[in-house]
Amino acid sequence: MLDRWHVTLFASPWQTILMAEATLILDAKATLGEGPIWDTRENVLWWIDINEHRLHRFDPATKHNTTYDIGQRVGTVVPRASGGLMLAVQNGFAAYDPATETLEIVAGPEAHLPQNRFNDGKCDPAGRFWAGTLELVEQDMTAGTLYCLYPDGRVEPRVPHVGISNGIVWTSDKRTMYFIDSPTRRVDAFDYDNDTGAISNRRTAIALPAGMGFPDGMTIDSEDKLWVALWAGWGVARFDPITGELLEKIDVRASQVTACAFGGPQLKDLYITTARRDLEGEALVDQPHAGGLFHVHVDVAGVPSAAFAG
């Protein structure tokens, strides 16, 4: 059951939809909270604060949040099948051991581009780690690239000329990959080959109107519906990517909603990260919990996140 229901009407072509409101569970005041992912090994949520160089481990059972200083901007985190974690940091793909707090760069495909950094990413069903880059100053909206790190350490560029590389997920039949380049206001679909990691036939699955904000991070549920975080959109929207239909929206009391992930024992707990970057004055008065970690219980289950196979 959703925490609280009410009705909102979006401008055409969106229809009246049922909504719920997420609850603040950690008033972290993160500058740029991002990258939540549920770790089934310990039943905890990993998430990050990009600009503060921080990796966080949140335990819902105890409400305790542990912070690790990574020493450079960190764009995303995923579990590693052989133990520990994998990160996409400013300088490349990296292995991280929380027990010893040691970071090891395993691949730096943009070492020649110090003006860029890595951003969002996740692992595909075969255990490859996909993550993309963007320009630090976020002016050139063609400066980034989406990369794929194979378990054997190879890195291949997959999508060039990316503005702000964000959400990425795969369908249950392993035949479609969805990807967000935020400035385009689109969620794009690719045909996907799980055996090789090859992608093809890029097309638009969802196009957001200007009044709905920008698509940011994203997750997928057990019905292959997409849950998209809305930067400047005050919430998370659930879409049918086949029809492009908006199915429902979760209200969040922070405008800059960055990412979401399913967790909990039944994968029906949706965890939502937010940011307070660029907010000041009246904006912060209106959004005192911007940068917090939010939660809502939903009726549909998510799917377990894949770990890096290397």
C-alpha cells in the first residue's frame, strides 16, 4: 500500500493519476545525493554524495548511515560478485573495499579528458558495468560517453556525444536496454544482446514535457515499468515504456530528485535520493530536507540489482 494517496492533474497530454508522497528517512542534506542501490548480501542501501566525495551505507533496520570518504567525486556504486564494491569515480572505474577503505582504479578511459567525470551507471544482467561521463562544468552537452566495463577489464565506448549520462536499466527478457541522457528530456530504448553486450536500434521510449522536469536516475520493476527520478520535477514517475504512458507519480518534498532504487525484503521499498546543489535562500526555506534520503512503500516489486561479475 502506498503511504498517502491524492490526485493531481498534469497538463496535456498527461492524464489524472493517483499519487503518493515519500517520507523523509534520513535528513542527510547531501549536496548531490545519487546512485542508490540495494545490496542483498547485507540488506543495506548504498548511495553517494557526488560533490562531497562520499559513499554512504544506510541500514534501514537500524536507521544508521555510515559514510566513507572516497577522495574524489563518485558517480555511482554497484556490488561486486567477488566481494566489495565497484565505483565509477571522477578518474574512472574503480574497485572499493569498505572494510579497508581502499580504492583501486581499474580502468581510466577518459584519463586524457580531465575536464570530464563519471556519473551514473549500473550492471547489466551479465555482470558488465555500464557508466557514463559528462563535462564537469556541464556546458558542452556532447562531451560525455557511455562506457561498458567487461568482467575481464576491457572497456568499450558504447554511446558517444552524451550530455549528462544518467539512468540505465534492462528488461526481464534481457532484450532491451533503457538509457537517459538528461538534457534530451527522453528515455531512450536500445535493442540489447545479453551474450555480447551489443546495443543497436536507438529510439525514444518516453519524452517528458518541459513542465515535468528532467529525467535523472531510473530503476525498473518486475512488470518492466520504469521509475524515473525527476530533477526539477519534485518526484518519481512510473512509466510504461512501451506506450510512453505516465502511470503514477510519487511526490517528494524536494525539487531536485536524482535517483531511486527498490529494496527491502520484498523489493517493495522505493528509496529516493535528492540534492540541494544550487539551492539557496528562499528555495532552501521551502525545501529544508533537500538532499535527504526518502522512502515510500509500493505495491509492485522491483528486481534484484546485478553485481559486477569481475
